[in-house]
Amino acid sequence: MKTGLKKSALLLLLILLLIFSLTACSRNYSNEEIRETIAKALYEDYGEEFVVDRIGIRTANKIKFYQARIYPKSIIGTPKEGDKYYYGKASIDILSYGKLSAVADNYGVIKMNEEIEKYLMPQIKKLFGERVLLKTDVKYKEKEESGYFTQYLEHNLKHKLKQVRLDPENKRLELELYVYIFDRIDSEREKEERRKQIFDYVQYLKEEGLFKYLELGVIFIDERVLAPSYWEYARDIYPANLVEEEVEGEIVCLPPRDLRKEMSEVLQGEIDGMSEEKLLARMGRIRKSGLKDFIKYNMHYIALVYSLGILEVKYPTSITEEDKKNKYDTLNNIILERPYNYMYINN
């Protein structure tokens, strides 16, 4: 009987020791510890200091992890500060016994987008002028043994582009590129000139090996969005009661005509009195994450280009026989369209 009690006591002691051991291995980390861990890892990966904030614990697929917002300190005090386009995320999984995984982050995607913008911008400005902003989403992928392509987040665009050129069957760059040009088109002659510029740019992308998986949008935004009073009118436009209006045989909803006419005239007067330097300065303050806000009523013309490769990857059910034949090798392939909901009145 005493032997049985001793065994039970010993078993209980072992259980208590195990519980204590597991508890001792588990711990809660302070936000400052997580911040320091993430900041150190980011500095090692990217060679610059980062702000790490908005730290919290999340759960996904039954895995708990710390997640934080990250952005480089170098953008503080620049137009990039506060722009979600330049902000990323970092995370650390909480492993068994409270241990932490290595830091994972998506800043490589942001870095890659900045690199390709820097790479593409000189030719874009050469063709389209200075009033341009870019939004990009570039994905580098490699073919696995399964036959599927997997995205890799590490940056270094020139190295990746070289790899794609050397082995295009197994490596590729998928490029989504949207060019915002803050200059409306005022005549058929100018429209044809713009179409030729877009065509020439597509040929340039072919030469660079960036056409095979390309989604390109060239969007002309009315430059009146750069006028000082634009946002005062914008507050009246978007909540305004929309009215039906016929435009080229289509019924669309637009802000009231009197408001549109007044806004067109006032903003045009302001633009006429501004220097090119002031226009570019105002354009430079536009956040990339807010560019879509100009689309609904301020888009004057748009041209869209889709390579067959990107259609097969992103829009396989929408491919037509015409898409299969279209290699964008003639100017006729470039369609520059005017949207029905463009709101400015010029007469």
C-alpha cells in the first residue's frame, strides 16, 4: 500500500514538473520586444531602419502570430508618408511553448515595385511627358516540379529580369502597370499622338522582356484635379444627388449639370494661371493609394493592353479568338476610349 502511494506521489510530482516546465517555456512578449525583433530583421534584410507599429496578435488557420505595420523611416517627411502604397506588414508566428518563428514580411513586394518604377519611369517620361504617376504590381515566379509557378518575394529587379531572359520557360515576371497622365486630350490630332505614344511604349516593353505577362493601363486624368479648389468641389460632387444624362446614346448617372459646369470653369481658370512647376508639385503630393479616387468622374481617356500570357494567368475564362491573335504589333491594336461618366463641360 505504501509502495502504491509512493508511486502515485511520484507520478503527481512528475506531472507538476511537466506543467511547470511547459508554463516556464511559454511567455508573453511585450510590444517593445516584438518591435525590436522585427526592426532588427528588417534592417538585416533591407539595410535601412523601419518604423514598426500597430502591433497585435492575430489568428489565421489556427496559428497565432504577432503582426505589425512597417514602413521605412526614410519616407517620413516626404509625400510617401501616410500613403498605404508604401506601407507593408511583418509577422512572427507563435510556436509551441511560446517560442517565436523568424520574421516574415511583404516589404520585398513594395521594394520590387519601387525598383521597377525607377526602371520604367525614364522611358515613360520620354514618351508621355513629366505629368505622370505610376502604380505597379510586379510578381517574380519560378516553375516548380509540379508544373505550377510559385511567387518569390525577394527583390533585386535587374537580377530577376536577367533570370527571366535566360530561362523564360521556367521563370517569369508578371507586370501590372498603370500609367496615370494628368493631361486631358483636346483634339483628334492629339488623340492620335497619344495612341502612337502608347504603341511605342508597348514595343519598348517587348524589347525589355516585360510584355509576355503584361497588364497595362494608360489613364488620362483631367489636369483640373490639380487646381487648388478641386477638393472643395469634390466634397460637393461625390455626395451630390446624381442625375441621369444621355452621353453618346448611353444613359449614365452624373453630378448635376450646373455643378459640373461651374466646377469646369472655375478649375480651368485656376489651372490657366498655374506654372508647370506648380502643377507638378501638386501632382507630386497625390498619394498612390488614392489614385483610384480620380477614376470615376475625372478620367478623360483610357487605353488597356493585355498580353495573351497575362490573360491566361488572370482572366482565362475571358479569352477570345481575337485576344489569341492580338500581339499589339500594329497601331490599330491600341484603342483609346473615352468613358461615359467624364463630368467636365468645356463649352
